[in-house]
Amino acid sequence: MSTTVTVLIVYLAILAALAIWSRRETHTLSGYYLAGKKLPYWVVAFSTNATGESGWLLLGLSGMGYAVGVQAYWVVVGEILGIAASWWIISRRLKRFGDDVDAITIPDVLAAKFEDRWHLIRGVAVIIILVMVTAYVTAQMVASGKAFSSFLGMDYQTGVIVGSIFIIGYTFVGGYKAVSYTDVVQGVLMLLGLIAVPMAAVIASGGWSEVQTNLALQDPALIDMFALSGGSKPVWIAIASFVAIGLPFLGMPQLLVRFMSARDDGEIKKARIVSVSVLLIFTIGAVTAGVAGRALFPGLEDAETIFPVLSNNLFPEVISGMLLVVVLSAIMSTVDSLLLLASSSVVRDAYQQIVGTTKSDKELSNYGKLVTVIIGGIAVVLGIQEPRLIFDFVLASWSGLGSAFGPVMVGILYYKRITWAGVLAGMLGGFITSVVWLIWFKANAHGLYEAIPGFIVGFGLTYGVSWLTSKK
């Protein structure tokens, strides 16, 4: 048995132990989906970061650094601004409001202020979550296939299946508490990996100045944050699109529920400092690995394999095995949370609230576990098809969810005159605009990121329709 496989087995055994330890919290809906709303700040902080970044961070963002050079650092700017805005604008108010209305899911929060006629707010939210989460989880299954293929030489389809078995398994057994505490383990591993790999790549290149010299010989635009390699579109659109990647942090349901799961307001105050600091290291490390990797290994057929390539070529096998675990940690920490998000939408929002079942909490939590397996299975089937670009695929899901829920969440928490019609219009308008822009307009708009028009329309409809329909 190779050293890499041994390291992987030890890691998976730790996850299994955490899942079993967390099992006692999974017999109620609040326990299965929010760990009883009593998590400490360090768990909330690491869980938020690990969930938000996924295989997109280590494979997609490092691949973006490899493809466009230092201009990818604009993504770092956008992510830090986005996560900081989410913590300082959303987190504390959402925690207080969620506790006041006994909310378990984000649709609970959106519908709490209104008599939700025909359950439209909740129903639309469920549909959007299920569609986007399925796409998002599929992208992570693609990432797991690429990771196993790059590190172990495993067949891509087999890698997707192997990765999914472990992810779905511990989510099924341990619920939100297992997910959150495994996120801490995974987040720490990601942090160490994103310090070690870029440092090793820069050192192997002869230092940062040598990296820049090498890239300048390939294409001078690779070392200029205000230039775009290939010059195919206006630079300001590329920069705006990269920075706007942080916008959806205001509305990602799988991140917002982290705020609701904190023990109290004091824990949130501490968690936000830890979260922003760690994310800064995450994102700078990923981009730097890709940029330095371009200097060391130019001409890769798939830019999104640069992190595994660096790991395999710059480190001994035991460390390379640990870095495989780092990549899998990034993937797992997002997939498990997305599975719980989709499961909670089906069981809590659709079955309990819309259908109106009178089944006990214990029965519903068991249904939640079953739905987790079903949604994970659907994503596996989709993921074993032809591999897609993880970066682009995740961005589409990221922007769809963010555009649907970001503007209306700000409205719910800050706009006293917000109405049922405003929430419904803002949610639908933001989501549809994001999807329509991506499919029909993005290519002809020099690739302007779809979250930008999605948020503009979402905010406009949320506040405009609310103003028109509110009682004076």
C-alpha cells in the first residue's frame, strides 16, 4: 500500500469518528440541520470558510492564477470584501432574527415576516436551492474525480464515485454537527496546504522575481494586474467580474446558516475576525500557487491540475499524500454543507411547511438523511459525465444562489417597508437575470460576470416592488 493511500485512509477514519461522535445531535431537525444552534466561534469561522471555498479554491482558483497570472489577485480582493460584508452586514442581525422566529432554514427567515400566500416564497426558494445545489455539488464531484486522477492516477469516473461515498456517508451519519467539526479539520489542513505549496513553488522557481521574469517572457500581461492576457475584452470588465465574485457571499444559504448556528452574538463577533483572516491566506495562497506554477510548469493541458502537479513534483510522497487530503478536504467541506442545504429545503420547507406533515422531528430527520443520499446520488451521476471547468461551473451556481438570496436578505434585515411581493420579485428577478445573462448575454458582453446584473435587478425589484406595494 502506498504512503499516499495510507494517509488518505487515516484521514477518512478521522472523519468517520467525528461523524459517529456527532450522531446523537441528529435526532431533531434543529440538531440535524443546525447542531442545536450552539456552536463556538472557531467552529463557525472555519466552517464558513471551508464551506464557501470548496474544490474551486485549490483547483479552480489556482487554475485561474495559472491561466491569467497576477490579475487573479482581483479575485482575492473581491472575496475578502464579500466575506467581510457578509459578516459585518448580515451575520449578527440574521442570528438575532433567526432565533426570534425559530428559523432552521433560510426560507424560514424569508417567509417569517409575512403571511406567505400559497407558500410562494418558500416554494420558489426551494426550487432555486435544489437546482443550483445540484449543479454546485456536481462541480465538486468533478473536482474529486480530477483530484484522485491527478494524485493517484485513478480513473476519473472511479475517483468521482470513491469521493462521493465518503462525503455522503459522514453527512448521512453525523448531520450538521459532524459537518461543522470536520470543516474545522478540513479548514486547518487547507490553511497549511495553501501556505506550503505556494511557498515551495516560489522557492523552486528561484524566488518571486524569477517567477515574474519567467512569466514576462511567456506573456507580459501575466505580471500586470491591469492587463489581460490575450486582450480579448476590456480590462475593466475582467477586473469588475473578478471583484464581483465576492458579491454572492451576502446571500449564499449554506454560509448564512452558519451564522444561525452560532451559540450567541459574542461568538459571531469573534468568528468574523478569524474568518476574514483565514480567507485572506486561503485566496492569496491559491492564486500564488497557480502563478508560480505557471513559471515552473508552462503549457499544462488543464490549468486546474496545477495544484496536484506542484504537490506531486515538489514534495515527497508522504507530504503529497497529505496534500491530496487537503484537496479532498476543500471538496468535502462544501459538498456536505450543500447536501444538508438541499435536504433541509426538501424536508423542512417543502414537506413540513408547505405540505404540512405532522410527522415527528425524529421521523423528519430520518427523511432528511434519505434525501441527502438521493441528492448526492444525482450529483454523482451528473459528475461522471465529461469533466467541466470547475471554476466556471461553480461560478454559475455561486452567482445564481447569491443573486436570488443576497438582495432579499439585505432587505429582510434592513428595510422596514419590505413586502411579500418585494421578496418574491427580488428573489425571482435576481435568479432569472443571473441565469439569462449567463446563457444569452455574457458572451456578447465581454464575459461580464452574471452576479453583477443579477444583484442590480435583485436589489431594484426588492426595494422597488416593496415601495410600490407597502402600506403608506
